Amino acid sequence: MLRDITLGQYYPGESWIHKLDPRVKIISTFAYIISLFLVKDFFGFITELIFLALVISISKVPLRFILKGLKPIFLIIIFTFTVNMFMTKGKTLVEIGFLTITEEGLYNAFFMGLRLILLILGSSLLTLTTKPISLTDGIERLLSPFRKIGAPSHEIAMMMTIALRFIPTLLDEADKIMKAQMARGADFESGNIFRRAKSLIPLLVPLFISAFRIAQDLAMAMEARCYRGGDTRTRMNAMVFRSRDAVASILMIVFLAIVILQAYII
């Protein structure tokens, strides 16, 4: 289960999406997330699905690998679906004791679950097709205007990228700790969901210790290499806005325009 989390992982490739400027991909990801919350009907979600399918196809990242990232949040999707189904007032369809399923509740539950799935799949493409160092440079360049008000753009970008980069590392560490405890008789698979969640508590202490150790090793490695971020830092590969980035930006604008037209005009 832990190895199924794709957030923060990079899938090597030479596709058109991989070669895009990281700034374009970051802004496009935020625009895609915003578009998901603009959608109001079934036809809008069809547009979102077609767009996402095209991007995944162009990225050449295996669909099975991307869908694998949905497994860890399956319970969250079910919880979101259930809450919207029972907590939305409207025309009653089924009554189960004090719980009532309404027509509006089913409608909202379906679209909220679909919106959450599309959000996870779309946002995961950002890290799957962007190297961590490129992601750091892109975030830093986008935050650079805030330097005028004293915001440490480089430090913020570095912290965000390190956090994403070490998610797979910490998951691997948690998997190793879990297997070591299972070899000593620990049981993480039997019982209901609450018992399984409670059995994971013994993982927290060694996982926190491991996280602090990794952070210390990283800090020492950066100091040993005389790392100094900020304005004085040079880059081996400078970011250049190319024609393909302009094409991607135009396509994203067209996609947003279509979503807005479907949601508010048509």
C-alpha cells in the first residue's frame, strides 16, 4: 500500500510533457485544479476526462502507474462520497433509519468523488514528469516577484521540493520498519479498519527518528558541498521559454475557456 503512493515520484521520459518548462507545468496544474471546481455538470467532467486522457497519453507515463496512486486515498474517496450522499438535503430516495439518501446527495457524491479522483491524477503528473531540481527552479522563479516584499522565495521553493522529493524515501523507510516489525510478530492486516489504524501507531516513533536522521544527513551533505542558495546560485541548465511552452500555454487557455463556457454560458 505504501509503495502505491506516486506523489513526489519522478517517472523518467523524453515526452513533450517532460520537456516543457517547469513554470508552464506548475501554472497549468493550478489552472487544471481550478477548472475542476468550475465544472457543474456531467458534460464538464467529460471535457476534463478527455483533456486529462490526452495529457497522460502525450506524457507516455503508463496509466497503470498513475492509477496506482489512487489506492492509498481510496478510503478518503469513499468517505467523501458517503458524507455527500447522506448529508445533502433534497428529494428523498431511500431512508435507512435516521439516514436519508437524496437525489441531490447522490448527484453531489458522484461529482465530488470524480472531482477528487481527477484532481489526484492530474496533480500527480506534475511530479511524475518534472525532475525535483527543475521543480525547485520553477517554483523559485514563480515566487521571485515576492522578493520585493522580503519573501525568501528560494528557501520556500527548496522546502517544498524537498518535502515532495522525500515522500517516496519516507514511504520506503516506513515499509522497511513495517516488515521488520512483522518479522517480530506484529500484525498490520487483520481486524477492522480501526484496529489496523491503531496497529500503525508503533511505526510512528521509529519513522520520526528515521526522518530526523535523513534530514540531518541531507543538511550535512549540503554543508559539505558548500551549498549556498539564493541570488548568487548559478544553474547549469537555464530555463528558456520555448515555442512548445507557448503552444502548451495557449492550449491550456483554450481548455479553461471551454470549461468556463460550459459552466457559465452554454
